[in-house]
Amino acid sequence: MIRFASTTVDLPDDSEAVSDYLYERGLSDGLPVIVPTVERVERMLSGTRRDPASSLGAMPPSNAPATVEKVAINAVLAGCKPEQLPVLIAAVEAVLDPAWKLDAVQPTTMALGPMVIVNGPVRGRADVNGGTGSLGPGWRGNATIGRALRLLLINLGGARPGDVDRSTQGFPGKYSFCFAENEEESPWEPLHATRGLEAAESAVTVVAVSSSTNVSDSTDDAADLLRTITGGLTNPSTANVMDPLSTPVLALNALHATILARAGFGRAQLQDYLFEHVRLPADALSARRAHLRRSAGEDLFLVDGRIPFTNDPGNILIVVTGGMGGNHSTYMQNGLYGHAISRRVDE
């Protein structure tokens, strides 16, 4: 017997059979699953002190209640371990915050998908990598936590690709996107400590992103590095330039962050620098995109005659992830919906 959506179904404990069963009913991301037997779900629930029947909220657009038990079922499907369940619960709480606008993220034609950034002691317990290869494969926590969140958006929210989910092309990060901050090698305080949480706490920050751009430079000169970074972020085609409230993400590897810190940049100083230098000419947007930006206010939000890629330097998320080896950082755009929300992980 398997447990799904608080009911039991008479199916064998066979991954292929259950994967086919769910896939045929549109309750899958297309990948094979772990069978959510009653025993496995109960073992998953041992990872939290919360009441399995308690609800984290209604998940749009279907508005099915996201109970702790249903979160645990999808965690089993994705291959999570009980130690990873508290991180997933916090991520669900973040996307269900009305300010995150999940009701708009789910059906959008944009490629937006949730990216989960993990901070604090839970990183080790949940096996979430923030070092070398943090944005890629090889780490169970990174892969399964992000995947479980996607399954919840499908199975509880009803966002089946091609149906409710109308994303024109999609984005590989919509399968799973979760990583940790490399707090040990970062020259700055942890990301969550800048967002109203205690540095010693565990936390997640969830932001919807729709692409990633590699920022590659082997220079050890901060001025040269900043020239490369600002050039890579100055892009009139991104969604965030239509949205003055966007929370774009710059994921610096530990080496790039250290080079900038040695030149006197703290996180806040780097945010100010990017705000001042990542700007577009006033006529850079198409008529349609200019209209969308104007719809948020009286004008194009020009600053010194140019369009900033977000209207508040504090909105720029700068996270340190990846190791000291190599010269590659990543820029990820956000816009219109899914602005960054942080939540404490209740362990």
C-alpha cells in the first residue's frame, strides 16, 4: 500500500509501477520516484516535530491544503531524507507567503521557478552543498529538496506543464534548484543575517529565477572583475528590468567574493556599486516592456537618465556559493513575481 494525498492506494512497493501510475495522472515531474509507503512517510515525518495534520496554507491555484503530511509524502517521492524535511517545510512556507505571488508564478509563461538558498547549521545535517559544484549534481540535499518543492507545486498546486504551467520554454532549474551558502569561505556575514534573521539560526531564502548566466573572469583585480560582472548583468531582455521591485541574484564563488572583499567591498557596498553601474539607456526597452515598467509607477524609474535593473540596491541578493577554486560566478534574474522571501528553519 502506498500513501498519497492522505489516502492509501493498493499498489506494490515497486518504483516503476508507482512512477507510471503517477505519471499517467499528471502527478509527476517525469522522473522516477521513491514509493511513498506508509512506513516511509512515517519515517519522513520523524524529521519534524510538527503535527502531520497541520496545514502550512493553501497552495494555488488548486488551493489544496499543504499539510505537513502531504509535504512529507512528496519528500519521499523526491528521495529526501527526514533530516531534509525541515528545510522543505520552510521553503513551502516561503512560497506560500502572499507576497511571493505563487498564484502568478504557477501559470506564468515566463520560465520562473523557485530557487532555495540554505543557510545555517542545517546545511550539514541536510547534506546541502555550498562548496564546489553547489549549483550542479552530486548532492542529495540539493537535488531532492528542490525536486520535492517542484512536486508539491504540481501535486498540490495543480501546476502541470502544458496545462496550468504555461511556461513557454521552461528552465532546467524548474526540476530542482537548491544550494547552500558557503559561509565558511565567505568574507561576509551570512545572507540570512542581512534579512532579519540571526546568524546562528538555520534559514532558507526562496526566490523565483528564470535563467542563469555564467560570469567568468580569472582576474585577481577587483576593478576588472567588477567590469565583467556589471557587463554581464546589464541586459535589457531580462524580466527584472520590467519590475522595479525585482530581487536579482548574484551568486559569487568564494574566490570572486574574496577578491572584492580585499578591495574594501562589503555586501552592502557591492549592492550600491551594482545599483549605480548596472543601468540601461532610457530607450533600451521595447515599447511593450517600457509600458510594463511604467505600469508600476509614473515613469520608467530613471536614475540619472538611465534605467536601473532594480530600484533599490537592497533588493540585490548577493550570495556566496561554490569553492575557492575556479573563476566562475552566476547571475540569475528575477522579475514580476517570486521576490525573495526568507524563513527560519524550525528544527
